[in-house]
Amino acid sequence: MNIRYKILKSLLEHLYQDYDYKVRIAFDPIEFPHRYSRPEDIEVSAFIASCFAYGQVSVFKGVLEKVFAICGQSPYDFVASFRPDREGRLLSEVRYRFNTPRDIIALFYALSVLVSTSGGIKNAFLQSYGGESTLIPSQNTFVERLLSIDTKDVYGSDIKPLGYRQFFPRPQDGSPCKRLNLFLRWMVRDRDVDFGLWREIPKNRLIIPLDTHIARIGRCLGLTNRTSVDLKMAIEITGCLKELDPEDPIKYDFALCHQGISRVCATERCKDCRVGLKHLKPKL
């Protein structure tokens, strides 16, 4: 590890160890699964929360408040017994950006089918996991399984509109799959804010949940030279973080992302950086 990586590791470790996770959870979609104690409720609520985790936090959190109020005390029980012609009516007024009420009803129906046929989201994902060094093949298989679920009971035909497919991007299309990787981080990592419910998958198989904040900060730190926020950038940033922590490279994600969300790191102009990262300029 060269001297600049040593400096980067020191600064990121300081940020990671001293970050106020309890405060920042309130500004993150992970707040919702933290409301539950049963593993099955945590898993289902986490998947739902991650599906809506795009756009402004304050906006999608308002939608999620409505969704989980409808789910009641147990999101798992709500999903497990979900029928479009019954519980679907409760969601008929909920919409978010690209996702119409029907898209959201179809999402719940797909989860219901997945839970009933596999016994849970974890089992469904592990059926596609073969111990590979990256979760990309498993993600492709898992998403294909979700997209293959017949949704004609919701739409009247099995033609899946864009608003539904938007819930399930695929790595094979070059998408960084930020929301799926966010969900997987929550399930696999077992430290600080994350739950560690899926111990069958090593933490170093995870890929960073790449959004505009991580992309900007990653360029600032020299973790990537790419301009496109795509799967290749996610892999490149993850690879660099593995140089710093080979066993748990994604542990820095929450703190780094919230440097952007909180506007501590609002641009790529680092002269006013309050976490010491400006000392890493020029790029690694």
C-alpha cells in the first residue's frame, strides 16, 4: 500500500469509527427496517425501503411512511398474505415518481409470490448464489426471477410497464443497481447500522451502492476516473476500497454517502472539506 493509500485509509477509518450513526439513521432509508425486531420483518421492510430509495430522501421517506403505515405491525405478514384484489386496494393511492399505484401493488404481489415459493427473500437470493467472488451473477439471476413473476392479476396482462421494471434494474444492463446493493449491504454486513442477517455471504462479496454522492466523492478521492455512474464505476470504487479493507470494503459506504446527503461534501471542490479528505488532492 503506497503512502497516499495509507493516508486515505487513516482518514476513512477515522470517519468510519467516529461517525454519528444514530443521528444519521434518521436521514436514511435504513431507518424503516430498524423499526422492527423480527428478522422476517426486517428483511421484507428493508427490501421495500431500498426499492424506493431514489431521489430526494425527504420525499421518498414520506412515501415509505405511508407504505409502512398500511403494512401495519408486520410487513412480512402483510406481504405473505397479500392479494392484489384485497390488500392492493390499500395501496391504490400511493405513488412515487416513476412508480404508479399499480406498479407498487405489483411490487408487493411479486414479493408475496417470492416469499410463498421460497420461504423468504434470503432463500430466494441464496438459491442463485454459488460462492462467486462477486454478487453480480447472483443479482442477475435474482432480478430475472422477480421479473419472471406473472403480474397479470395486477395489470390485466403480463406486460410489465417501465414503472414496475424500474424497481428491478439488472447488472447485465450496466446498471450499478444501487438499491439492490444497498439492500444487500444491510443484510450481509453485521456492524454499525447494518443487520447481518445473511451470514452465508462474506462481506467482501458486496459491491458499493453507487449513487451520485459516492460517484462524486469517489472521483474526488481518486477511487475512480470514470464519469459514467454505472456498474463499471461501482466495481472500480469497490476494488479500491478492498485495498483499504479486504474483508469489509463497503463499511465506509454509509459515512461517505452521508457526506453528500448532508452536503458536507456537496461538490468536487475540496478546499472547504471538513473531514480532512482535502489532503488527498491531487488524486491518487
